[in-house]
Amino acid sequence: MEPVRKSPRDVARSLAQRERNMREAGRLVGTWKRETYTLPRIDARAKAREWFDRYPKAAYMTEIEFWREKPDGCIEFTIRRLPTAD
């Protein structure tokens, strides 16, 4: 018997539905942990470095998900990671 092949869209829908079901059941597991900061540029770099040192990209898939420079010169950014070893 040949395995059923799913399109990327089917896989994405399936994963989204599973996450919705788990959230409704109150047991959402394996989701991203996110933190948002607004800091001066130097401090923002230090905070990001702290995260990457504490949660290495290889183990936690840590990444800067979003960033922007605000009119006052501060950097607002969201960093995310997997809760692998929490």
C-alpha cells in the first residue's frame, strides 16, 4: 500500500487544528516562547546576545522574530525560542 501524500497546505492545516484542539483543552505544548523588548540599540544587542548565549539556536531554534527602530532611536524586537528543555 502506498503512503498518503499530503500537500504543505494539508500539513499546515493539520498542525493548526491540532494546536487549536490542545489550546481548547488547556494543554498547549511545544509552542514558541516569546518576549518583546524596547531598549536602546546597545542594550538591545546585549539582550539578544544574552538570549542566544542562554538558548543556543541549534537547541532552541532561537531567533529574532521581528524588530524595528522607533522614532526615539530605541529598538523594539520580539525574540522567540522553543521551550525544549524547560
